Amino acid sequence: MHYLPRREFIIQGGAALVALTSFQSRIAYAFPTRAGEEVIKWLDQLPPNPVPEVIKNQLVWEDLDSWVTPNDKFFSIAHFNRPVIDETTWKLEIGGSVKKPTALTLADIRARPRQEVTFTVECSGNTGLPFFNGGIGNARWAGTPLAPILKEVGVLDSGIEVVFWGTDEGEIKRADDIKFTQNFARSMSLTDAMDPKNILCYEMNGTPLPPDNGFPLRLIAPGWYGIANVKWLKRMDVSDQRFENRFMGRDYVT
């Protein structure tokens, strides 16, 4: 049996006590309400949100009491409308530069292998506006891996990007004043889309996706800003050219 000298025992024991105290202090700092502390609001509070229909449920930092953000406190941003979707008629269409275009129901997707990830989603515009610093939240997401589905539909050699289309739509005005209606969409390279961490997500913190956060299906791409994690998915297209719309080439330049 190995015995520690008394001096070494005191040193190591003291270090462990300091580490434990430091950890408890960090917990109390992060979640003051859990530690029984009174939370005093900052004097320089943010001005009111002028666009509540766009930016909804910003994270209230003073209310933090868990590493996982509850669904009802999770921020939500909609660049267009917030669609109401009937899951019984909804399908995810997959097409473009593929050998076998297909459509999957929610039941089809739920029947596939399940994958979970805990991932912090942050809006790339967080703190970019004087009234906006709550565009962040951490949740447990569950769904099915994206890459196997892309392999099954058979991406053609010409395919270089995957475009993710949301059901949400709105009016776009061009520089020449021509207006047209367009669905929200973002793309990523085929290589990025094939990342095994990406999932087609149907659950958030153990329950079906809330309407404001993408029901019935959204993309969860760990490591990407919130804008890339497209909500209310309706279609995926494999493209043989670079996709540039308002949210790829103007508002969020890539």
C-alpha cells in the first residue's frame, strides 16, 4: 500500500478543496437563483424589442437555472411568417441533382435510426442590435442523421451543395422594386452537409419540436450559427451550382 507523506497529503487535499470551492462558485455565478441568491438586474437594461413577431422568446439571462434551456424560454427568430403545419399531410421532399428523388413522412423519419446531440444554438446577430442579446440557447436535440438519407437518394457527381427550404415564406423586394414571394432557404456544401453530426431533428428536450422552433422538422447542424439550422423544413435540393438568395448572398454573406 502506498502512503502519502503528511505534507504531500495536506497539499493535495488543499488543492482538491480549492477546486471544489471554485466549481461551486462557478455554479453559483452561472445560476444565482439555484444558489438562493437575489438576482439584481443590470442598470443598463436593453430597450424594448421593436419586432416581437420576428424575434420571439429572447433568453432572459437572469432566469438561468439550468445548463439546458427550457423549450418555453428558448429564443425563436422568423425572417418570414411562422407557419402552422399539419403533420398528417406534411412530407419532406428531396430532389435536385439526385438519382432517386423521394418524399418522407414524419413517421418515415421517426422510424429511422435515432441520434441525439446537446448543442448550443446562437443567432449570428446576437448582440448585433441594441435590443438583442438573448439569441442563444442550449438544448438536447434528437432526430435522424442526415448523411445516410443523402447517400440513399444518390447524389449525382454534379451536386456541390444542399439547399434546405423552410415552409415559412415572405415577400422579397429587389433593387429594381420588383416584388416576389420566396420561402426561407439556406445552403451548405455537400461536404458540410454530409457531416455525421448533422441531424434532421424532430425532438427538443425530449418533446416534439415546438411550433416556434421548427415543428415538425428542422435541421440541426452542430457548429453552425442558428441561421443555418433551418426550421420548418419542407424540402432539400441537391444543387449543381452555388445557391445565392437573400439569406446567403446579402443578409448573411458566406
